Amino acid sequence: MRIGNTELQPLTKFLLFANIAVFILVQMNSDLFIYLAAFFPGLDYFIPTQIITHMFMHEGLGHIFFNMFGLFIFGNFLERVLGSKKFGILYFVSGFGAYALHLASQYYDFYELNQYLAASSEPMTAAYFLKFVDYGVVEALLKSKGCTSILSPVVGASGCLYGLLAAFAYLFPNTELMLLFIPFPIKAKYFVPIMVGIDLFLGFNPVAMDNIAHFAHIGGALFGFLLVIFWNKYNKREFY
């Protein structure tokens, strides 16, 4: 299959199709969201398959467009360079790494909530609080304590994409890329650290109405970067 002069690699083509198909299905039946998005394990909505299915979920047209555009540009290129097998491993290791770091941030919030509730006038565990207390009360307290990540399900292929970006920056550090909000090219070895740095700042300094899983982005980039370093440890290749 070709788009313009670009031939789509088989796994990239499958991933594009799968993400778009799931997006359309969820738009047709919004009840699927609760089964496919990844909820915090302390909530009743969580089921283990969400660890995989959330990577194929997207919240809106903008979300899926930018992720699929990135997959088309970087994924297709890396699959040609690495081969389908290594590319698939890179993609999903980055996705699982993204989920792992996001989950770690959720468990930190869960720990903070547990500490607060244990010291309150009516001590209770965070697990009991989340399961049996009125949802409005839970939401209000979590917002006041900055622990909203516990209630917010994570969706999207962004963690996978960040892993691809990090791998690309490692393999082709001097290739020039464009940020949408900066009108001049930036080398990949600077572009990716800038993106990760923004996520790191916003992860520790959340702003109102920001529903982006910043630590998932960081986790995806970290695991993707470490994986290509591991692959190239005994097989140094020329940089571009």
C-alpha cells in the first residue's frame, strides 16, 4: 500500500488501521470506553486487558490525528530501518513502559491519599475511600490534593510514539525536525529532549484542565531509548 510516494510497511499499516478502527467503534458505541481505557487498578472499572487496549484508544480527532501522523512518519521509517519484528518490539515495549511510569505516578498519588486519610478525623484506607465513598466527595478531595490521576483513565498511543521518537533521535540525531509552534528546524537530538523536558515540567507542575498523561510520555521515551541502546551496544551503526 502506498500513500503518495511512501510505501506503508506492514506493521505500521496494521497499527494505523487498528487505531482508526477502534476510534470509530468507540465513537459508534461510547460504552466501549469503559472496557478499553486503562483505569487505575484500585477502581472497579479496571480489567487487565486494558493494559493493552488503552494503546489503541483516543479521546478525540486531534488526539488520534497527531498520534497517527507521528506513527506514519516515524513508525514507517523505523520499521523500514529496523525490520517489522524489532519495530513491533520497540513499539509495544515503549507502550508498556509508558503505562508502567504512569501507573507509578498513580500509585504515588494513591500513597499520598492513604497518608492523608489515615491522619484524618475519620481514618480510613484509600482503597475503602475509592470504593465506597460517594463519587462526588472522592472527586472533590482528589482535586484538592492534586491526586486526580487516580480517577483519570489513560488512553492513546502517545507513549508508543514517544518511544519511536526517542529511538529515532538516538539512531539519527542530526536529522532536522519541525515543532509546530517553532518556525525553524531542530535536530532530533535536541527536539526529543525538549519534548520530554516539557512533559517532565508539566508532570510535576500540573495546570488546570490538563488531562495529558505526561509521565506516560516520559516512560515511553525512556523505554524506547533504553531499548535501542541495548540493541546497539554490540552493534554500533553509523549515525545520520
